[in-house]
Amino acid sequence: MKIAVTAGLLGLLWRVADGAEAAGRLAGADPAWLAAALAALTVQTILSALRWRLTASRLGIRLDRLTALREYYLSQLVNQALPGGMLGDAGRAVRARSQAGLLASGQAVFFERLAGQIALFIVLAMAFLVTAARPGGLDWPGALQGPLAAFVLAGLALPGALWAAGTLLPGPAGRVLEAFARAFGQAVAAPAVRWRQLWLSLGTALCNIAAFAFCARAIGAELSGAAVLTLVPLILFTMVIPLTISGWGLREGAAAALFPLAGASAAEGLAASVAFGLVFLASMGPGLVLFGLAPRRDAGDAPRGMPPRKPGQENATPCQSGPAT
């Protein structure tokens, strides 16, 4: 069904967004800007792997840098190639479970991805507030400005709402939310790691945004800084909607709809988004090499020289295992 939806959306966009012009712009794309986008996405992957390694260490899972990078590349490749969008992340959690259990490894993957989405939201919220309040900023149509303002306000209020729910809800639901917040605080928001988490997450978000902007420049669309920081995060957010394969079709539709707000055409938005998707696939190449050199052991196996886990420890929760030193 996802394959059919993806193909249907791309076919529809070909008709309504002048697919012939988009194909022509792709054929004439500037290789130098595409190479810049490839470099930005490579840095994004490295920073993401380091963020996962840091998050996992707080939940009792020790990963060396090469293993974290190799596993991250593999998970991205699987996410891009298979329907589901999260199968690569699930596999990464399963392979890293041996030191602290599947709960901790799953939380490490989920918190790491969540931190990236939070950083992307921060960039979007700040850029939207500046462009909406500043004279001469991006000309937001009323039909979009209201929903976007509601989205930003809801995102800003969500942490407080979750904290209140965990505090006030009785029974198992309250305990689950409280445990989730405690584990997230330990892995992402603790004083020892919060600034490293912030810079790594902002770095990944800005690398993704820059890569999309470079792809737009490669096909001949020049976006202002305000347009890049507001429209591109909105386009990238559509990739998390689980209706198509890795966001294909939804991302292109959002780009075709939003690029005219920045003075570009829908065809340019379509071409830029397709270029971004293809460059992202190309950026997975180094991961194939790293995976081919991988030793035959799980990602979360104890590094050489570490004692093996005792029986029963594989099911320990993050609070039981404690942060790595």
C-alpha cells in the first residue's frame, strides 16, 4: 500500500507541478552544489551516530565510534530502502540490546531520533516567530500562518503537558509517563550531557536543512535564508508521516506547495526535493563499506576487555543499569 501511495503521489505531482520542467532541472543540476549537499548529509550522519552513542552511554550501552557510525549508516539504508520507515532503527535497537536489554536499547534509539526532531522544531519555531513578526519577512498566507502558529504553540506546550500528565495521571499510565520522562532526562537532558545533546542535535538539523538548500541551488532555485530556515524544516517534517516509503511523495508535495511562497516555482520545489532524496541515498554509500568490514557481533556487545553481563542483567531497565562512566 505504501508503494502504491508513493507512486501515486509522485505521478500526481508530475502532472500538477510540471514534471517535465522538474526533470529538465534535475538533468542540468550543478554537480558542485550536489557535492556540497552530499558532504552536509555525511556530516549529519556522523553527528547523528555520535548523538546515539552519547544517548546509549547514559542508558548503560557502550559503543565505540566506528560501531556507532556503521550501525547508523545501516539503519538509514534500511529505513530508505524498505516500507515502514523505522525498520532500520528497530534493527539498530535489537543489535544493541546485549549490554542493557531491549528496553534500554530501544529507548536509546527513540530518544536519539526524538532529540533530532526537537532540534528541527526549535529551528522552525524560531525562524517562524522571527519571519512572522519582522517586517519584510516571509509572506505567510493566512491559510498557513494560523495552523503553523498552532503547531508551534502546541510543540512548545507539549513538554509541560507531558510532565503534568505524568504527575497527575493515576495508575499505570502515569507511571509509564513518569518512567519515560525520567529515562529521557537521564539520557538527553541531564546536566552532564544536555549541552552536547543540544549542539549535536542542532548540528544534524542544520546539516539536513543546508543539504536541501544546496539541492535547491543545484537545480537553479535560490532561496533566502528566511525561506530556508522556515520552509525546509516544514518539508522535512513531512518525512515522518508514515504513509509512504521514507517520505517520498509527501516531501515532494510539500516542496512543490511551499516553494512558491519563496518566489520559486512548484517544479523547482519538486526537482529540489527529488534531488535531495537521491543525494541522501547516495550518501549511504560509505555505510556499505563500513558494514562490509564489520566484525560478526552485535552492535551492543561489550567492548574487548569488558566483563560480560551477568545472567538476568540483559533485562535491566535504564534505571537499574545506571549511566555509563
